[in-house]
Amino acid sequence: MAETPFNFATAIITRLWEPSAWILEAALIIEIVLGKGIQSGFIVLMLLFAAVNGAIQSHRANTVLRSLSHDLSPTAAVSRDGKWKQVSAKHLVVDDLISLRQGDIIPADVRLLTDTLEVNESSITGEAKAVNRTPGDTAYAGTEVLSGNALAIVTATGANSRSGKTISLINQSSAPGHLQKLLGKIIGYLAALDAVLAVLLIIVAIVRHEDLVAMLPFLAMLFIATIPIAMPSSFAVANSVEAKVLSTKHVLVSDLTGIQEAANMNVLLVDKTGTITANKPLWSRSTTGRRSQTPT
């Protein structure tokens, strides 16, 4: 898979252009219009702190994940210039002739030429039961050869492989965290309430023939005082602290929103058993004292 280099500036800008940041930015514009330099500077510091802190955490996670990805990159025996060589999977190209044997992780989508292979495809299908791939069949990248030896021709690599297309879709998808959604709802309710109050004040001012321009600072303070502008920064600080604590427990956080989702999770359903275990049942003792068979 092609690696997109981490851009620190882009990471900061991205965090400055999201609903939680828009609150501070709207407040900043109002303060600037009212000519309040100290308050404006304070809001700018809050914005930059939240964005830079989040970018730093993402950069750290990205560095570790990339290092792990490189260390776990499979190799393959490929025929080049009439000689067999061990090369990294990222250097394979379509129509390469490779040799597969028991214990190998298939490095790319291939078409088998000789012999039958028993393959574990749980990494892409979730099914722990092995399948047989015969000459002419396609074997997919990321699956494991359980038994057999065969020659194969590479048909697709990287993002064009079956697993690569899946990874590309995952990388393109994104969603706001639970706290971000909750914050958005709270701000929406408060903004609606402020709008109603502002309309009522304007109506009263018109009835009393008061100067509407003179009410502008009061209306601005109404919105600023009601909406919790410090909340996005507080979330960033809390998530950053939790990410550091989790790192001491050997838990890598690739995105700070993942902490929010994990904190709100009470049930985890994993499919399938054989994908992450040895596909063997575990004997355990039930509360009634009888021995029961449950999957690991």
C-alpha cells in the first residue's frame, strides 16, 4: 500500500476545520469585531493548543504504526533473471513468478500454476476453516499457506489486490467521535436557545425604540457566555493524557477519537473465533459447577 507522508501543517489545519473548532473560531471573530484583543488572543491560544496537541499525538501514532508495518512486511521468493531471490513484498510486480510454501504469508494476489495449496483465508473472510486452492485458482494477499508448495504468477499487488482495496476503503472512511457528536448536539441546542433569546431581545428593543447597534456587544456576549468554548480544548487535553497512560500499558492509540469510542463501549462482539485465536475450544467451569465448552 502506498504510504501518505504525514504532514504536520495539514494535520493542524484539519483540526482547525471541524465543528468543535468552529465554536472557538466564531467566538474569535466576534471578539475581533468588538475590538477585544486580550480575549481574542486567549481564544487563538486555545485553538492552537487543541490543534497542535492532536497533531502531535497523531504523528507519534503514525510513526509507530509505520515502523510496525515495515517490520511486518512479508518477503517472497521470486524468480528474477533466471535466479531465485528473496525480496520484500512491496517490490513485487504483476507477472512475477514466485514460490509459495508452507508457513508463507501470500504477498500479493496470485494465480497458482502448480500443485494444490491449503490456505487459511480468515484474514479476509473471517472463516477459520482452511480452503484448498488448485492450479488456476486465485490465492489472495495476506492469507497463509498451511500446507503444500506451489509456483504462482502475481496478478495484483498493493492497492489493486483484494485486501488492498479493503484497506483503501477503510482509510478513506472517517467519522466523528462520540464526544464530538455529543458536543455538537449540546452546541446545537444552546445555539437554538440563544437564537430565540436574541430574537426576543431584538423585538423588545424595536418595541421600545432602542438602538439595535448598541445591543450588538450584549448579543455577542450572550453567545460567547452560553456556548462552552473551552470544551474542545478540554477534550483534546483529556484524550492526550489518556493516550499517554495507555502507551505505558503497551496500547497504541492511532486516533484520539478511538479513546472516546472505547470509553463508551460495554459490549465487544468479535467475528470470527478462528481469526484471532488458535481455533480451539476452551474448557471452562460454569457457575453451576459443570464443565462447559466455550470458544476461546
